Amino acid sequence: MTDDSYRTHFKPMPPPEEVFESAEFMLKECPVAHSDQDGGFWVVNRHRDALAVLTDWRTFSSPGRVPAPPPGIQAPPMPPIDLDPPLQRDFRNIINPYLTPEVVEIFKPRIQKIVTELIDQFIDNGCCDLSGQFARPFASRVTFEILFDLDDPAQLELNLGFVHTMTYEFGSPKQPAAEKAWIEWMLSFVRQRRAQAPRHNLIDGLIHGTVDGGRPLTDEELYGAIMIITLGGFGTTADAIGNLMIRIAEDRSLQSQLRGDLGKLPDAIEESLRLEPPVSGVARTCTRQTTIGERTIEASERVLINFTAANRDPERFDDPGRFDMARDPAHLAFSGGPHRCVGSNLARLDIRLAFEELLTRMKNIRITPGDQVKRVSNAAAWWVPNYVPITFDRAG
């Protein structure tokens, strides 16, 4: 198999309908391959190779953007995701205490309240677009209301617009203006919080935290950290909810099984994340000549770790395309190594609480007859639900 064959098959951002076909092709024919698109980059597809790259931060440095930002887009640094240890650890040490399993469990009543309020808005209609009417507003409200203590409806709506543009309209003519306006909003928001009494939340942690031997964060680091936390919590959680709902709506047996035993939801969530990760991959820059899968990668070359392929690697998962809730949850949907998703505990809780109530209050969930799911590529993934029309009967 030559690189030319690979290049004609795979694009840096493949259209949704080609994502899984591309993953299967690369795993079989070119598990470590090179593309000359987007200035050239390598793609690592096997699970074991992906994990090796993710854990070796000295050889594979952050960042390494693939694809490169579109012309006119000045992608800001977003610590800690753009940093390597030890500075990366300083930022994680600020953020981690606010997102531990014990802390996010405290959020549970507030998350449930948001779930209930959103479902109340459409439950009597017998139908909804689960993505637009539930998943996206739910994910954004959890981030802003709970992590940031921002509950002004107008401010929430404004930020939802910013994040939607940055996530689902990546590279569009609207993005530069939206990014500039969002940064200006965040700087104003931080100035206001500095002048207020501490609330002992994540924003306070970033404002009063120190890195790099004891210095405070710069304004650029502050808004970059807030931006990546927001983007990470918004699109990924919303898309994970949409993916699992599509599967439940199309598989009546699974729907019945989960409704009869909500304790199986965590296993269903993990398997859905494996098969349809809400982040398709991350990029690194090679710092020194190295070898992966018999391919030599030179210093300064970019490497894309393909989570979609790694999570369907037959070397790691038996019958990888099958939905199996009994699997060992060894997927890379939350990445791995020092950059493993800091918000994974909150994301899992969000998704579980959302489906506990959705399945309790709805029955006979199906894709709306005469309508269809629409999927798009966004800034983080090649295969995400943009429109999830469901019809259901009200339970009870």
C-alpha cells in the first residue's frame, strides 16, 4: 500500500459519511501513514501506537494542530492542552481539584435541575430535536452555571452563540469576529470576578492560581484556559448525548434493557464513547527522530492521533464494530497520558444524569418518522450529530 493510495482516501477532515470507512481502511492497510495535505502530517491509527504517542510527551509535544487554523484565524493558546509538563502540570494542579469524582458528585442536584427544566420544555410535545433543544443547552448550562457561577440568561445565550460558532462553524467567515468578541467578553468577566468576593470555584482557582514557580496567570492564559474548558465541556458532552440517543432510538432492545436497568447506563455510555468518540483525534509535534510502526518520523513533523480508528482497532477490541456493554472500557475517547481529559468525571456524570431522566420520562423513543438525523464535522470531530429528531411517548 503506497502513501499515494492513502492520500486519495483520507482527508484531514473527512466528511461524516467516510469516517468509519477511513478508519477501517487505515487500520488494515496503513496503520501509520503519511498525508501531504495541510502541509503534511502523519496519522497514527492503532490503539497501542496511539497510546504510546500520547504518553511520550518528550518526543511528541503539544501542540501540533491538524488541520492548521484557517487563514485569518489566530488560534489562541489554550492551557493546559497546548502545553507540555512541567508547566502543563501547574495548570492541571489548578484545575483538577474542581473536577474530581468527589467534587462533581456535589454538583449532582444542580445538574438534575437543569436536566428537568430542559425536558419540561418539550416533554408534552411528544417530539424534539434532542441536539438543539436539550444536549447543547444542557452542556453549556452545566459549564457556565455550575463551573463558572454564571446564571444570567442573557449572558448564557450570548456565550452559547460564541461557543456554537467556534465549535460547529469552525473556519467560517463568522469565526474571527466571534472569537474576538468572546475573548473580550471573557476578559470583562474575569475583571468583574477579580473585584468580587471569592466564590471558591474554578474561575477563582484560575484567577488566584499560580504557575511556573509562583507567577499568576496572564490574561491570555486565563481566557485560553476558560476557552478550552468551555469548548471541551460544550461540544463533546452534547455530541456524546446525541450519539447515544440515536443508538437508543434505533435499537429498541437496548432501549428496553436500559430503561429496565438504569444501572447499565455507565456501560452503555462507555461503549458509545468508544464507537463514536466526540473528539476524533489530537495532534502532536515530533521533537526528535523516532519510529512508530516501522515508519520514521522526523523532528518538527506533525502527528495526528486518530481516536476513531484506535477505538475500533481489532488488535485491541474483539469484533470492534459491535456495541457490547460488557467490554473493558479501554477506549481513548478521553485521550490518554498527561493530557487525558480533565473533565471526564463531569462528562460521565452529565451524560448519565441526562439519560436517567430521559429514559424515565420517555418511552417508545424513535427517530421521527419522515425525518432523519443530520451529522456534520466540527472543530473537534469528524462525525457529530447536528440534528437528532426524536418522537416519543410520555411515560407515566
